Amino acid sequence: MEGKNIDADKILEHAADGIYFVDTQRRITSWNRAAESITGFSAAEVKGRCCSDCILTHVDDKGVCLCKTACPLSMTLEDGKPRKETLNLHHKDGHRVPVHVAVNPVRDESGNIIGAVETFRECSDVIALRSSVERLKQWGCVDVASGLANRRIAEWHLAQRVQEFQRFGWPFSVLLAEIDFYKELQVRWGREGLERIIRMAAIGVQNSLRSVDMVARWAENCFIAIIANTTSAELTGIAERVRMMVDTSYRSTPDGEMHVTLSIGAVAAGPNDRVDTLLNKAERALFESRSAGRNRATIHGLPSAERP
């Protein structure tokens, strides 16, 4: 029996990757179901618009917005060359999502470029971290407001890492990330708005890390990350990525754009460290970041890394 022909749009709707098409003016003409799932934006919200119109607004790992400078779609429309990148897209809820992106030109029968297609998928670390949180939910170990592991789990995890470092020498680091101007944000946005900001910042921190790391809500306005296999030098780049991923997050609302930044203090474990000494060092580094103007990262024993 001959197989039935399947409409191409239906095939795209069942693809696991996010897929969208743009015309030569970079206007979105097609947006599949996986794109909706990964970004939070429905097809009705994006069709006819450019991704720079407060939709995906990709940034690179340095936090540079690519829409006006080095957009892979724009460059492929100009030169017809396929491209692959790892970028950070903007989710409708505000946070950044690391994704692998592939862009290819679309040509007519004469070979003229008439648009481009982008496919994208979440990075594996993001998926793995989300799965870890889902397992913690089953055990009642998740902070409801942030969606992260709670402090009890973080304390247990930190104690385990200290023991492993003392026995086997496995290096790790502790990072504290505090929401800047927390009380002012509460006044500006109210309780419901503040909850959205907490969640936006929490997911931003989580999406900055690897599957071997863990992140939890440490206090009302503070998160903790326990980062595996890191030295002080490596920690600088990790802390700056955490800061950048939250600094470039935003949520559009009828009352304006929600935005949040973090002050960060971090320390790499040393041979004589205990849980309390590590936390004290991270807290002192956090105090330095806060005192120096906020929205920056300080690594214990190293100069602060200021925002660009």
C-alpha cells in the first residue's frame, strides 16, 4: 500500500528541535511547536515580527546582543553560508536559555536567497539540570518560589563536597549570588512581580552552570552554587557568565520591562577549608561586590570582575 503524502508543516510541528523561517527582511514566517516550547512564545506572538523585537534577542557568552551586530540569520541572508553557533536566547518569562543553533539559507528555483531557516535545541546541561530538579521535587526538596533545590539540600551537598575534597582532593568552588536592590524591586513590582523576578534570576543562574554543578536558593534574596572541578582562575569566568546571564535577562510587562542584576562572591576550596570557612570567604567576596557598586563578581583572593 502506498504511503500517504504528509504536509511539510505537519512534519515541522512534530520535530524535536525548534525551527523557524524568516524572509529577507528577517520577519518570522513560520514557527513550530518545539520553538514554542523552548522559548515560551507562541506562533501567533511572533509571526510577522523579527526576533530582535523583544523575542529571542540572542546574546553570546560575553553578553553581547547579536541582533544589531553579528546575527547568524542576518549574515546567512547576506552571504548564503550555513552557520552553527552556541548562543543564549531570551525566554518569554525573562531568563536566558543556552541553545545550539544552526542556520541555513532558503533559495528559490533560480538559486536566489529568499529567506533562511534556523533550527535550535537546548544545551544538554540545561536539560540535565532541569531533570535533577524534577527528581528533587519528588522528594519535597525544592524551594517553590525559585524552582531550585532548597537550602537543606545545599547544606548537605556542600558538606559532601568538603569531605570529598579532604579525602580525594577533588576541587570545587562555592558561589553566592545576591539579587541587587531586592527591597526596591519589591516596592516597584509588588509581591507577584517579585516572585517572577526571583524565578527569572534563579533560572538564569541555573542555566549558567553545568550538569555536574548544583544550585539552590540560599536565602530570601540569595542563591548558592556548588561548582565542581574548578580553580580560582576558572571560577572568574564561571562567575562572570552567571552575572551576564541574569544581567541580560528581561521580562516585558504592560508596566515596563522587568530587569534584575546580581552581586556575586565566590571562592575555590582550599586544603584547610571547612563548610563555615568557605561560606565566610564567599560572603566577604559578596560584600566586596555589593560595596563596589553591585552587578559584578568578586573571587576571594582575586580582583573583582566588573561589568563591561
